[in-house]
Amino acid sequence: MRVKKLKHAGLKKWVEEAVALMTPDSVEVCDGSRTEYVRMIKTLVKAGLATPLKARPNSYLFRSDPSDVARVESRTIIASKTEIEAGPTNHWKDPVELKATMSALYKGCMTGRSMYVIPFSMGPVGSDIAKIGIQITDSPYVVANMHIMTRVGKKVLDVLGDDGFFVPCYHSIGKPLASWDSDNGEWPCEPDVNKKFISHFPDTYEIWSYGSGYGGNALLGKKCLALRIASVLARDEGWLAEHMLILKITNPQGQVKYITGALPSACGKTNLAMLLPTLPGWKVETIGDDIAWMKFGPDGRLYAINPEAGFFGVAPGTSDHSNFNAMQSIRKNTIFTNCGLTEDGDIWWEQIGHGAPGKEIIDWKGNKKPAPQTDKSPKGEEIAHPNARFTAPARQCPCIAAEWEDPKGVPISAFLFGGRRAATIPLVNQSKSWVHGVFMGSITGSEITAAALDIKAGTVRRDPFAMLPFCGYNMGDYFGHWIKLGKKSEAEGHGDKLPKIFFVNWFRKDKDGNFMWPGYGENSRVLAWMFDRCDGKDNYVETAIGNLPKPGAIEPPPGVSAETMAQLCGLDKAGWKTEIADIRDKHYAQFGDRLPKELYAELDAIEKQLS
Ligand code: SAT
Ligand code: MN
């Protein structure tokens, strides 16, 4: 479609301004069709950027530039009017200055390339909870990925109408081409990190990204729109935009509940969303693996949608053992980035569960290496980049729930938070109240050292609500927003319908440094306990830190003794005293008077009960 044909005057003007600034050779409005996808891929194969995979139908491997392999948090900016609005956990720049700097970079940046205008919906098209974004990009790789990760095309423009709201998203890889040139197999980007910008303008709900073609830097629907800008929209409009998986759980009696969960990276969030329960008769299905948008319904319950349409998952570590359903999801129609390429035309990565076939393999940098016999590589010599990714349609997941695209969303019974904590934090703990649950979310974090005997208080990297790099405004205010929503629901007489809140920790270690809990499918035992808690079952003991499982309430998995269970589910008073001090002095202190007083009250109350 041509820009001239755009019905939305604001959109048309915005695109025309971008064209004048970025001077692409041609412009096209994307329709989201299969033909368009195929055309993007053909362009990418011709430019030497995509390798078709013999072993997987309609699947392609890309290798990015070594300077462009992950989100760049140091260049991710929240450009609110004042620095305090961005808060202590974000990078801030003055919006006027930043726009001037970036406009200079955008000038002529698409010369020699096509500009694609991508109308996309985050969430089922037309859902009350969904939002529309329009991304301008010069990367066909981004277009193809957006086709998988979001809903793209004319139907989105139809919903937008001639005056609907959209989040404008500028994106350029920052690599103009001479008219006679092509990418010649070299991933185009701006290699100078100081010229990369992932900018957010929360006051005008705008996103401007420059210099990177990778992941969250470039697929602007995901972290930029669905979390950073959406968290601001959610604050302004009274809902929640969260870095949470959404799962459906069915008990042996056929009763269903929906749970959302926030875990920092490297805690197995995608694995949990696609878990295969070991508990007989229980079933887990997936609604989403990364982001949840939640709004209160007229009945006072909180309804969640998955704003995404695909999985952008970390490849290394994914195997039939760790995540069978993810492995099934990526058998076809999948884009792989920075994985190894085997002699038989398949992808390979560390901890995929087997060595690589044949004699040689091509690593993520394009170099030939001996094919690994096992699925491990020495650190620094990985075949796949540690942040190698797969982009796969969610509908290909064998355990995707039938209602995953229901525009109404699914009613949420529980939230869970968690982190990687070798000591102190119990296997599962239920909050005593909404505010106590917000407290739990606010102290979420993981240990930064894996060395078992080296764990001291203060080595925890707090990642509140797993939102640290994804909150579009002051995180103290964000905690306040959570508290406010709970209070409003209680004031309206719906307090009993608020989701119950839990904190989990699958990663406790014993004194020899061994994991005490087997994790993976056995986590279904913990989900089952939570399920019963939501129904008010008397399966808990009240303690200073929250409601812990009654002895025997969670049947130990094979190989876990009753003593270990008692330790996993017990209250470590001394550990918690240190924890409380760490939260007060190192974590909460940074937010100054923006930290809601209710959270200090929770801290004081726990401290008092512990002494
Ligand atoms: O690259 S993304 O931001 O989409 C994924 C991640 O870092 O969590
Ligand atoms: Mn994520």
C-alpha cells in the first residue's frame, strides 16, 4: 500500500515527515501478508543475510554483527521532561536535546534503502486491552520478525480508523547504502555504541530507536512499546503492563485458573510458561511467555492478554529436557539469530541436549569450527551467542491454550514473583495482603554470583517486578501505582477478587552448593499448592514473612527428603534479618521519598515480627 492512501491524517503526516527526514529510496506500508513475508525473506537471502535451513521448513538463520547482539541498556533512555520522573533506575536525557541529537542521526539514514511502515496491534486486533503501534523501519529482518511477534497489516489500520490512537515508533539501523551497493552478507547496523539510541518519550508516548537491528532494540512492539511506553499508559489509564508470563493451569478435577508471573532473566520464565507437570492429572497451558497486559473487568476481576503473537526466546539452554514445548514450537516457520549451523543444515546451540552432527559447524560469527561432541562449549568459545534467539509463532506451541487470543483476556487468580536465591528465600511464600504482595514484587531479585559458598547479603541484584530495564517512569511511582490499584479495587468492594500474590524460589542450594529443588516439571507441585491457596484451602502456616506451606502440604518430589522440604519451606530468621537490612539500606534508599510509605510499613512490620 502507498502512503498516499493512508486514511489517518495524523499517521500520513507523521510518515511524510519521516520520509523527508530519512530519505529512503522507496516507501511501503506493510500488509502483514504471507506474500510480503516471503518477499522480505527473499530480499534478505539475496543480501546474504539469511541462510535457509534445510532441516526446518520455512526457517532461516541470521548472523548479526558482533557489536549488535543484545539490548543495550546503557543506551536505553527514558526522556521524560524531568530526570526525577525517569527515576534512579533509568537513563535520562532531556527530550528536546535528545530529539535534536537523534534527528541529526536520522537525517538521510535510509538513503539506498526501502522504508517499511508497519501497522501492528499489541494484543488481539480490536481487543479493549490491545494498543496499536506504527513502526517505521529500514530493516526487512525487522519486518519479518514483527510479522511473527505482533499482528501486522490492514486489519490494524481498519481498527485505527481515521483518528485512532497509535504509538509512533521510529526505527533505523543507521546504515545508509550507496545506490550500487548491497549488504553483501554483512549485518547492517551502527557499530559505534555511542551512536545507538533506544529512546522513549513518555510524555508523548513516542519511541525513537537508532543504530541497532537486534531484538528489543529493533522489534519495538516488545520491550519499548509493550513495557516501557505501556507502563506509562497503564499508569495514566489505570491498568497494568507487566513483564509477566501468563499460564493456564487445570487441576485433576478440571478446574481452571490463570496465573501470571514475573521472574528476572535466567530464571526459566519461558520454561515455566510451557511447563510439563510431573504431578499426575494436572495440566499447564500457555497464554504468553513474556508480557501481560491486565485491566479490571466490569465484574471486578483482573483480565490479562498476551500483547504478543510469537516467542522471541533465548536459544542456548533450550532442549527437549528444559522445554519440550518450545523445541516443538520452533520446528518450522522460525527465524533463528546467532545460532550455530550444522553440516546437515540445522541450527545448534549450547545445552541443546546433544552434540552436533558431522565434522564441522559454523559458529554465530560465521567461522568453521570442529563440531562439538557434547552440548557444552568452553566459556568465550560458544558456537551460538549466549543471547542467540528464535522467533516463532505462538500458535505453533503444542501447549498454547485455546483461548490465548481471546480479546476479553483471561481472569487472573494469582501473580507470582521469584528470583534465583541460593539461601533464605523459601520455595514458595504467599503474601498476607495486596500491599505485602507489592512489597514482594518490589524486592524481587537474583544473586549475581553462582558460587555457592560465596553468598553474602548484598550480592543480590534487585530487579523489582522483573521490570528494572522496562519501566518507563520512576519505579517508586510504579510501586505506588500497584498499591493504588489494589486500594481502588478494595474500596469498590472487589478486594476478594484481587489476584493472590506469591513469591517462589526454585534455586535454593545446600551447604555443598547443590540445588535442593529439582525444578522444571516438579514446579507443578508448587503451582498446585498456590492453586489450592487461591481456593482458600487450609494448607499453610502464617509466619512473619508470609504464608508458608504447612509441613506435608507439598509432597516432596522423588529424591527430595522431608528434611530438605522442611528447610525449603521454613523461615530462616537470621537470613531474613540480613535481607531486611539489605532491602532498607541498599534497595529502598535509592528511591528517596518516591518510595511509597506503605512499603516501609511492610518492612517495619516484618522486622518487628522477626525480633
Ligand atoms: O531483546 S529483547 O529485549 O526482546 C529480549 C530480552 O532481552 O528480554
Ligand atoms: Mn523478557
